[in-house]
Amino acid sequence: MNKKTTSVLRLDHIPDTASDLSVATQRLARLLRGQISMLLAANGELGLVEWRICLGISQSENPSQKDLVDFAGIEQAQVSRALMKLEQKGIIQSKQSDHDRRVRIFSLSETGQSYFERVEPVIATYHQQIDSVLSEAEKAQFLDMVERVAKAAQLASNDEAQQAG
């Protein structure tokens, strides 16, 4: 008996009036975020936003909150809440900038560095497994296509805004 292969993203269930590309990318993004969140939950107490901030801190020298917002691509308020939680948990520490007293500079604490060194290889292996499914040429093609879809989405959004305004 042949089992019918089911699409992980249920691409055969896209509403007629929806964009196939939009629905597929939204479903893929949700799946990837969910998998990373499960890995993080299995390996400690941090959520995805907190992980992104720790990653940003680990890859930057003396990052400010604005630097972390830019790195993570997350809203300012969400980053602010996550920074407070991370500091309360003892994962990060902050100090006032030597150059601008209004700016705080963030770093991983010893606890945070230890956590990061333990979890980062798990996340990196997950990412490598995802990336390995495509050849270098296919990855380049995929990224090009994603960029073209993003530009089309921006244009369509701008067109709709102009018509509404």
C-alpha cells in the first residue's frame, strides 16, 4: 500500500485568494522558529528572543541596546524586556557607556558565557543540517528568490499604501 507523502508545510492547503509564496514562507518561518524554540527549551531557560540577544552580544564588541535591536531584527520594546529578563537571570550584565551616559553596553556574564558555549553548538548543528539539504548553487538561487519575493512584497505594500492614502 502506497502512503501518500504529505507536505510538511501543507502547501496543498493554501486558500485560493492567498499568495502561495507568502503562505509557504510564513509556514516555513513558523516551523523554523518552533524548532529552534524547542531546542532552546530542551537546553536551558532562554526563549528565542533572549537567544538572539545573547548571540548578538557574543558576536559584537560592547553592543548597545540599539546595536542589539539592529542585530536581532526585533522591536525595541521586545529587546528592552528581554534585556531586563536576561539581566535578572544573571545571563548578561550591563554598564554605562564611557562615551554616552544615556547608553548602556551589554556583555555576557560568566553564567551567560557558560550557557552560550553549551547551547551554541546545538543550534549551529541544527542550522548546518538545514543548510546541508541544498547545494551551494541551490542556496544562492534560493536566497536570490527570497530576496526577489521580499522586494515584490515591499513594492506591493507601497502601492497599496499609496492607493489608500
